[in-house]
Amino acid sequence: MRHRVAGRRLSRTSEHRLAMRRNLVAQLFQHETISTTPEKAKEVKAFAEKLITLAKKGTLSARRQVIALLGNRDIISSENGKAVRKGTIIGKLFSELGPRYLDRPGGYTRIIRLALRRLGDNSRLVLLQLVGADEGVKKEPKTTTKKASRKKTTEALEAEETAETDDKHADEADRQQ
């Protein structure tokens, strides 16, 4: 029986599973999208969402809990052949990702299945992404609608009519003089 048995073993020891989960979540927070197998993505998704929920609190206690669960790694990028430190995973989580999801009650990640297969073992691949990373690209909604344009046309017609009546009154006044 498998009563109250949670999680997947993923053919790894418990230490290996923990290290793999930490690595995948750190990469997800750093790059905001990663490619992995569906089983790993499902296992990592719950862990990442718990950490983002802690980051939304933004307290010192929450920061310490996240550091205990995830560790505090540096974000390093290569510029002109030199390694440059850009910050830490925890810093990005609490300064960028936590505030991004303040008004969202959950569901910070999504899994998108890919048609590609991994070259080495032909296993299925998925994209694990943070939701909302591409919201800045959305098109702005149009300000005018059909009803608004109809109102504008009726207002324009009324304005023309008042201008015509004003012109007629001005012409009559000129004739009388």
C-alpha cells in the first residue's frame, strides 16, 4: 500500500533528489524558464511555488526559510570573457519575483509540453516557466470602441450644427446692418 507517500523517487537517492530540486529551482529563478523532463518539472513546480509564496511575504523570517531550503547562490554571467557577479538567487527572488506576484493567489509556474525529444535518451521534454515574465510585451488595448466612436461622431455632428446655426445668425446680423 502507498498510503501517505508523497513525491516521486525519480530513481535517485534522497540527497540526490534534494540537490537536483534545488538546482532546478535555482535555474528557474535565474532564467525564468528551463527545459526538463515532465516528471522533474512536476516535482519542482510545487517546491518553486512554495518558495515564491514565502518571497511574497518579504519578511526576514521568510528570507531565512528560503535560504535554508534553497541556499544562496550567486548569479554569474560572462561579459567579455570574464565572470561577472550579477547578484544572488535569493535577492532576485525577493526583489523581483516576490513583488511581481503580490496580487496573484497562486499558480506562478506553468508546464508547456515540447514536441522535441532529448538527444541522449530520447525522453520527453517540457518547458517549466514562470508565469508573467512576458506580460510587458502585451499589446495595449485600444482606447476607442465603436460606442465611443459613435459618440464622437454624434458630438461632431452636433458641433457642426451649432456652428452652422451660429454662422446663420452671424450672416443675418450682418444683413441687418
